[in-house]
Amino acid sequence: MCGIVAYVGDKEAYPILIKGLKRLEYRGYDSSGVALINDGAINLYKKQGKVAELESFTEGKNIISNIGIGHTRWATHGAPNDENAHPHYSKSKNLAIIHNGIIENYASLKKELIQRGHEFSSDTDTEVLIHLIEDIQYNAKVDLVEAVRIALNEVIGAYAIVIISSEQPDVMIAAKKSSPLVIGIGTDGEYFVASDATPIVEYTKNVVYLDDEQIGVIQKGEKLRLIDIKNQEITPYIQELEVHLEAIEKGGYEHFMLKEIYEQPISIKNSMRGRINVDKGIVSLGGIRDYEQKIINAERIIIVACGTSWHAGLVGEYLFEDLTRIPVEVEYASEFRYRNPIINENDVVIAISQSGETADTLAAIKLAKDKGATIIGICNVVGSTISRETHCGSYTHAGPEIGVASTKAFTAQVTVLSLMALSIAHKKGSISDSKFRLLLAELDAIPSKVKRMLESDEQVTYISELFKDATNFLYLGRGYNFPVALEGALKLKEISYIHAEGYPAAEMKHGPIALIDEEMPIVVIATKHGNYEKVVSNIEEVKARSGKIIAIVTEGDTEVKAIADHVLEIPATEDSLSPLLTSIPLQLLSYHIAVMRGCNVDQPRNLAKSVTVE
């Protein structure tokens, strides 16, 4: 979760660190800090709160340095306060560390270190790690790189770390396991390190993504050296970043979330770009081409994901079972790995993650891989761990998503799942050529239909004003739009802090109907296709109990409009593609309600963007 940024070179480090931390703040914003080497010592500045608090705190302080590390925190071990903020000193204060992840055996290590005379000023697992490294360095009489390597063989858990030493003021040590870390190679021997590309792209396009259990020895003016924790030398593989600087700026929008909602006509189109040809009736996903026959012959598809990606996976279940006739199970990655699942070599596992770094999803991938399943990844970030750990896969090409509440990533994931299902169904012969071409043409038209919807946001704003003070919402959908109901409820919970639940519309009678009264807004997805008459009956049941109906309907609908309190229209499309449209007004509804309630839309409390801890 936490954000890491570091620099060594001829430039001033502090401005680079602060700018980088602001770009990484979506990964955590409980506290932040920097450590800089000057006058032969490490000066450490950290503060509870957002990066702006740190900026104020450092005014007038000694921040002139050509090397430094910075961190913005999402608290795991220890409350969010000044003491627990990163970076952390070693015992002698000759070393400082920043860390993303969890050291699971920190308590036993801490106990041993205390017995050896170490004292700790925080409640974090991270401080234990830097004390351990220094303890090894001096007692085993080894250099810092070797001390880091030995220490990492002793720890259990996840880490992305960067360490600096006052005794080597032009060197940084970086290492990772299960948490992302990228090294940027700048000009004139300078280096950048970060959790993702956003702090780096302004300065260089050349990067090295560390793999698990790799250690980077980064020295100004020298070639990057990589070793693994077994002390084997590794040749760095330099890649070129695909991210552009303008993609990580707000571009005139008040919030990143709003920008990303409005980017969906482009992001959906980019997810399809080069992959479909409507005139020729072709779907081609080059990333899975070599494994298509495996998917066609699969006895079962298992989709693993978390949060919004899990909801996209539920849409994928409907798509694959409907179109390919292959049985599908959708699993929370966090539960899948712990319930001793039955997996065989004829299973295909599709892992979905925006960041490509979700810890639980990565663990599920490793488990399924060990059991011989074929693993397909769907993620947004080029070079991410999931893209490297899977047998094959497809990038969503949605562009950077900075807002913590996922929007364009969801529709991009559903787009790629639609392309996959269509491709497999066509090659398998489980749908007719005419239906294949119809769905292909409809999918190609989705970006323009989303654009039309976004041009008429006034009605959503009006409805948001009416219901911004509600304490509970209920979201109902059937078939393909049941997962959209879940996603709509999640969006509202995430950023407005209003309690909301998503249900299959027919399940309302099995409990939730008891909650309905004249104070409760009920959002019902009632498009023309997909059990329309049944949903209309569900709406009548709500109206009989004085519930306030906000209905998502197909353009031209008159029946639901006559009984609903408020109606939001979407263009007509095929039922299987409707989630790409019905999700849009729900994103806007949650956004406007949150803004009206004075909530921090891009950085909702207690949340972070990339969940790299379990």
C-alpha cells in the first residue's frame, strides 16, 4: 500500500521526493517522511497527516542533499502518528529505511534484538528490520549489502525497501518481495526508486522492475548491480515506460476520480485498440494467443480477484458461461488461498488486478500455478508482478488510475473479459457467427455511448443533492447487472461513507425488504434486456413499502419511468455488454454525493489504491 520514492544523483533530492510523494499519496496518506544525508549524517523529517503537512514541517530545515528517501504511509503495524511514520533509523542512526509491506515475524526478531540491547522508538515492523540489518552488519563484520542480504533471509513476509547509509552517501540499497519496486535510470549516473512509475516518468523512461528476492545496489555514477538473496548476480533488464506525464495529472478536473470517469470513452476504446476488427469479424488478443486452446479445452475457469476487480470477475462469469459454455467460479483471492481449493491441470485461472501487485491475488496465482493450472492475468500496469508471474494475459491499457475508488479500471477489465469470452466462444463455435458479429459491433459502439451518457450529468447531480444525507442505500440488479449493483454500492461506501448494500433483485424479499421505508433510496438497474419484467415487479414491491426508487433504465423506457421516483437513462445495448453502461451513472452518483458531503474523493479514509499487504 505505502508509497516509496528515492533519489541519488547530482540534483537536489528533496524537491524530487516531495513531488514523488504527492504522486504516490493515493497509496497511503496516514503520514509521510523523508530522510536526507547532509553534513555527514542522516537527517530525518516525518509527520502524521498528508504530504502537505510534511512540506510545512520541513520549512527552514536543512534539506539540501543529493540523496534521499521518502515515504507516504498506509498504517499496518502501529497507529498513524509521527513516531510510526517512515523513514526509520537504525540503532546508531547511521542507517535509515523506508518500507512497503509487512514483516510477519517482526515480534520474535524484536524480542531477540531487545535482549541484545536495542531500543525502539516506534511500534512498526519496519524499525525492527533496519535494527536487524545494522546488528548483522556490525556483529558479523560484513558490508551493508551483505547485511541486507542476510537479514532478508531471516525475515518472513512482504517488503519493498530502500536503505541509505551516512557512511556511503552516494549509495542506496533497494530490495523487494511481494511488494512492487521500480528503479529508474536517469542521466549522468543518477537513479530513482519508487513503488510505481508515477514519480519517475518525469525524469526518465528507462526502468528496471525488481523481481521477488532481488536486491539492487544503486550507486551514483556506477552501473546498477543486481543480486538475489542467495548472492547470485543478475543482469538488469531495462524496459521503457509507457506512462506519459500528462496521464498522471488532473488535467483541469477537480478530482482524479472525476477525470477517470470522464476518460472511460477513451480507456474502453484503448482496451479494444488493435484487438478487434468489426468489418472483418476478428477478435485477436495477442497476449493469450498461445494459450487459447487451453482455454477452449478447460474443464473450468476460476477467476480470482479482490474488491472492484472481483466485481468485474463476476461479470466475466456471466460472459464466459453464457458465451463459451465453460463453467466458471469467481473467488475472493484472499479466501481462495486459505481454503485448500481443488485445482487441477485442466483448470484455467484468470487473475484480475488493476495494479498487478495485489498481494492476495499474487498468492492465489502462486498456489494455482503450483497445482499445474494455466494462469491468465488481466492488469493495467505494464511490468507489474502479475504480468510476470502469469503464463499469459492481457493489459487493459486504461492508463494510470490515481483515484483510490476504481472507475475506468472496472470498465476496462470488463471490456477485456468481453473480448476474451467473445474470442474463445467464436473459436469454440459455442455462439453463431451472426451473434458474434452483433456483439462485436455493439462492443465497438460502447465508447461513443459512454460519451453520450457523460454529456448529460445534470440529472445525476440533481438526484445526488436529494439523497446526499441518506444513511443507507440499497442497490438491486439481476443477471449481468447484479455485479454492477455490488460495484455501485461499493463505490458509495468507499468515498461517501454511506452504508450501502448490493443485492440480486430477487433476493430483496429474503431479508433486505425489512429495511425499506420512505427514508431509504433504492437504486435499481432495470434495463430492457435481462429479466426486465421481474425487475419491474421488484420495483413495485419497493414502492408498496414507500421506498424511494432511483432507476437505471434503457432510453425510451416508459413502464419503469411511470413508477420510479427518479430515472437515469442509458443507450440501448446487448444485455451482456450493459455493465459497461450501467456502471457509469452509479460512479457519477457516488462521486457527486461524496463531493456534496465534503468527503476527500481521491483519498477516502482508511483506504489505499494498491493493496500490497494481506
